Amino acid sequence: MNGKSEALNGRTAPKPGIGWNEIKAELIEFFASIKLAMFLFLIIAVMATIGTVIQQNERADVYIKEYGEEAYRWFLRLGWTDIYHTWYFTSLLALLCINSLTCFYQRFPAIWRSMHQDKVSVTLPFIKNLKHTTELSVAGTKEGVSKGIVQYLAERGYMVLAKNEPGEATLYATKGIMGRVGAHMAHLSATVIVTGGLIGSLWGFQEFGVCLEGQTYHIPKGSFDLRIDKFWIDYYENGAVKSYNSTLTVLEKGQEKMNKTITVNDPLVYKGIWFYQSSYGDAWDQVDVARVNVKDKATDKILQTVDLQWKKEATLDKLGLTVTLTDFVADFGFNSAEKKVYSKSVEHENPAIKLAMAERTRKSALEATPWIFYHYPDLFDIPGSQYRFELVGYQPRKFTGLQITKDPGVNIVWTGSTMIVVGIALSSFIYHRRLWFKVVPGKPGESTVTVHLGGSTHKNQIDFNKEFRKLTEKIKTINA
Amino acid sequence: MLRSLFLFDMTFWLYLAAFSLYVAYVFVRKPAMQLAAAGHPGSYTTEGDTGLATQIGQVATIITVFGWMMNTAALFTRAFERMQHSGTFAPWSNQFEAMSYVSWAIILGYVLLEFRYRIKTIGAFVVGIGFIAMGAASLLPYRYQTAEPLVPALNSYWIYIHVSVTLTSYAAFAMAGGLGLMYLVRERAERQGQQSRLLAVLPDLETIDELGYKAIMVGFPMLAFGIILGAMWANYAWGGYWSWDPKETWSLIVWLIYGAYIHARMTRGWEGRRAAIYAVFGFLMVIFCFWGVNFLLSGLHAYA
């Protein structure tokens, strides 16, 4: 802003001295300054960039592999592995809020005043000193020309104030104050958004649930239950995944309260808690079907191939076998202390199934519960049995991955977001301009008046230039 | 799909022709010297043209408009093909389509600018960027140009609003970048002294500066809106309106950079040359946000 605009704004420079008023004025000046805003914008941008180049919230070994251990230690010290939640990043955001609030405090009152102020009392030198100024000789009377100008401006959306004195008529026209208001709205909204975000992070939660079809899960934070009725995947013709969907039922004390099929982009909301279809995957402790080859131990020939359903007994009469698929792990691990088998990870690295088999042939009669390994078919030998089992394939049970969140601050963030978009739009498309006129009657006997006009604009000189020129042209022929 | 690819191809050649014509226009212009000497604004609009320059200028505009219509047809055809293939029709559903859409928006913005201010020399810079954008799109490997059905996360009505608004803001920033470059070229001509022909042919610095500022004033609210729409979509799809993923963060970075620009304009000494350099820099950041993030950084948003 140039010096003239500052004077028109009504701000005064801080007076020298060491009293509290002076300190307060200095502080406000600092915290409301544009330079601070620029600095904050840019330094937050730089910090944010760091977080995109260095992967955030990764495991230690990922960083060490990419950058080395020394660099990783520095990252930890600087907080660069989770930069958006460091104290300094949060402080910068807080400072930005303080900056915008102080700016509002310092400058908005003047805007408010100028919206309601009588600015008609200006002097001729004032008009002559404006950036756009000109002097015209127009045919007509003081009253007639003034009326013509007022009408023309009013038609074009200006608010016009007029003062008619015997010696001269003074007119003041203004338009587009909403552009200035918009900027202040945007400033306030930054704080609203940050507040909403803060509330969400303090009092909200985000959890991920791995859920199986047919199961019911208790949601402690909402004290209700969620039953997964169905989960399925739809495919395009070319085999790519089109959508994955879960049908959910909300139960409260056994009563069905709500039923909805969710999919990506279409969550279920109950009691302020949102359930999103986030992902899906293969379960690590269940399969739907396992394909097993029954081989003759002596000749290693495949005697029969059978698809075993989960926990359903299959009878193979010709071989004298009954087999049941009783357990599955995706990544076989054995806890020797508790003598329990478990899955080391969710990845299907070392899958194995457990069978409960009973054999009754002419040559053998036994029962066993062997583990059969997908990658190590020859590992297990069932002593006394004629047969060897081989796991050749399986269809894993799919789980549906649900993201469960609650964010009490989200509506505040939307309010602030609307404010900021409206505010920025107003500020960008509407510009505040003001025009002053002095219509001075000519000497007695002359049929012309002299019109002194001047104008100033807050921004958008190029369009105001054109508008001023057009106005000048129009006034030349304004009829009395 | 072949139909739309053909139309996109034609668009590229038309934009190439338009760009060449605008460059030729700059070199052929001899504005009436008396107009130029007086600093009359008519000297850099079409008012100051004579003979060959007028003709080249007119053909340039016609080819540009025709190219834009071809671009529109290409986008519509692609939308129709998508609808038949997979049930959604946003013709900005992958990197190639998005680039083509941005070119379309840049050229549309330029045409509107030319009709309003009649300064055809701007075409050499802004249509140039539109042409380069379309060219870059054409250079993408074929597998990026096909209309594959959308993955579940993108399969939502949000793609119609969030993506289109954000891409349009990129187009506005591209125009500002082109104008910033034009400013620097003109300024250099000024430093070389009165001998430079460009001095008479290109508009005065204040005009170029203002137009660049206006372009950013269009892009900035659109980007804000686009980011908010993206946050709303994320809230429906991923369970949270902001997760600091590289694309989200980079669009915020771009927004902060232009936010700083807007505040800088109100500070003395930041109009003119600094603003022009800034506008070019901002545009480079937009390119990284649009292109670089998809190909160089990983994350939920890497939808090339």
C-alpha cells in the first residue's frame, strides 16, 4: 500500500516512548505486519517441503537404508520424521493465526468506519493529488450535471454521497468495499480452521479395524456393536478391481439400529463415528478352501486331489481317509514357551495348514494332526501312514479393512474453509475504488460547468484506468 | 479411444501452429511509430498494427480458437468413451487427460484475455505454455494416454469438482508464469536501450505486471477452493480431511507461495521485476506439484 492509502485508512504510526501503550503499539505493529506474514508463509512452505522429501513416520530401518545412521539420528533430533507434529511447526501455524488476528484487529475497524463515513468533505487540492485526476468543461448547470453524474454512477453500482453548496457541488462515490472485507474474512478463517484442526487432534481418534465377514465387533468408544454381514469385491471386465464393499449392521444391546453397505467414498456414520471402507486383504489365520494332493508315500504318485472347506470334514472313501482343515497360518511361527503356533506376520510368507486326519485301510489305522507347509511339501512325515499330503493352493479368507474415526472439530474446519474461500474470492474479484467530484459552475453567463474529478483504487490499476477513462468520456456528454 | 487420441493429436498441431504464428506476429509488428513514441496504449494492442502484422495476428487468433475447439471436442470425445467403457466421464482422470485439460484451460483463458485487452503479443508467451503443456501430454507413453477405468478410491463424484477446479487454478498460474516471463523479456529489452524493437512491440511493463497479477488473483481462490474440495473428498474416502501426503502438502506449499506473493504485492518494491520472477518460480512449483509429485514421490496421491 502506498502512503496515501495508509493515511486514508486511519492508521497512525506508533509514538515514541517507553510506556505500556507504546510497547503495545509496537507489538501490534510487528504482529500485524505483512512482512511477518510473508516470512511465515514461506518458512512454513519450506518446512512442509522437507516433510514431502523425507518420508514421514517410517520405520527406523527405512531411513537408515536410505540416508545412513548418522543422518537418521539428525532427523530424529530435528523431528524431521514427523515434522508436521513438531513443536516448531505447530508454533509457526499458531504464529500465523496470531498474525492474521492482529491484522484484523488493527485494520478492520478502519474499514468498518469507512463503510459508514461521510467522505464528501474533501478539498480541491485533495482531488488534484489523486493518482487519477482530470478536469473537464461540461455543458449544463451545476445541478443538472451533478444529477447526471449521480445517476450514471448509481446505475453502475456505486454508493454516492452528495453535498450541494452554492459555490460548488461535491460528490463522493465508492464501490467494492466487500473486496476489503473479504480479505479480513479470509484472515479470520485461518484461525477458525487451525482451531478446528486442533480440536480434532485433541478430542478425536483414528483407528483401523481388520474385520471378517460374519463377525460382530464391539466398538468401545461408541458403546455399540458392528456386524459385518457381507464383504465382496466387484471387478471390471478387464479384471481390475472396480469396487470393494461391506454390508454393515449397527447393533445396540442386540437391537439392529442401522444397516448400510459401505464402499470406498461412501462411509457409514453412527453417533458421530465414521466407518470407512479403507482397504481389504487376505486374512492370516483363515482360509476358505485349501487344495490338497493326497500322494502315495511309496510311489509319490498323486492319488487324489481334494478341495477342503474350512473346518468341514471331507471323506475320501477310496483311500479310507477323513480329513478336516482345522487351522491356517500365513507365516508359520512357533512359540516354544507356550507351545503354540502363530503367524509371524500378515504377509503370506510361509503358509501352512493344519489337518485332522483319520486313516483306516487294510494296512494302516491311525489319527494325526499334521501341519502341511506350502513351501516345504516334504517336511512332514506321518509315521505309519500310507499317504503324504501336499498343499498346492488355497483361497484365503478376505478381511475388510475399516477405518474408524471421529473428529469433533471437522465442522469447524468446514466453516473456516467456506469463509476462506468466500473471503479470498471477494478479495480477488472485487476491488475497492473511490471517486470524488467537484462541480463548479462557470462564470455568470456561461453555459458550462467545470468538473474536477479524481479517483483511487486499492488494487487492479489496469481495470480502474479503463473505468476512469470511460467515466471521463461519459461525463463530457452528460446532459443537464 | 482412438477417436479421442486423434483429436488430441490434432489439437497439438494446431497449438503448435498458433504458437508459431504469435511468435511471427511479434517479429513482424511495426506499430505506427508516432503511436509508440507517445506511449499510447494503442501501440501494443491491435490498434497499432499494419498490413502483414494484422493478417498474421488475425490468423493466429483464428487458429488458436480453432485449436481450442478441437481440444474441447477431444475432451468431450474422451468423456464419452469413458462413459461407455466404465461408467464415469471426467476427461481428467489420468495424467494425460489432466494435462490436456490444463492446456484447454490455458488457451481458453488466453482467448478471453485477448478478446478483452487485445494484446496479441501475449500469445507468444501464454499460447506457448499451452502448447508445451499439450506437447508434454503427447510425449507421455501410450499406457498413460489410455482411458483405464477408475480405481475404487477415485470412483466418486468428487472427481468432477475437486480435480477440475484445481487443474483450472494450475492453468491460471501457468498464464501468470508466461506473463512473468514476458515481463522479464520486455525489461531486458528496456535495459538494452531504445534500439530494441521489442520496446515498441511489447506492452509496457506496468500492463504486463498487472495482467500477471490478475491471473494469480484468479488462480489463488480457485486453488484454495480446490484444496478444500480435496479435503472434503479425503474425509469421505480416507477417513480424514488432511493427512499430509505429498500431493496435499505440495498443493498447500503452492498456495502458501502465492499467498506470500499476494501479500508481497502490497509491500513497496515488490511489484514489477521481483513479482515477475516470483510468478515464474511459482509456476515451476506448480509443475512440480502437478507432475513431479505423481512421478517422483510416493503416496496415496500418485495417480498418474
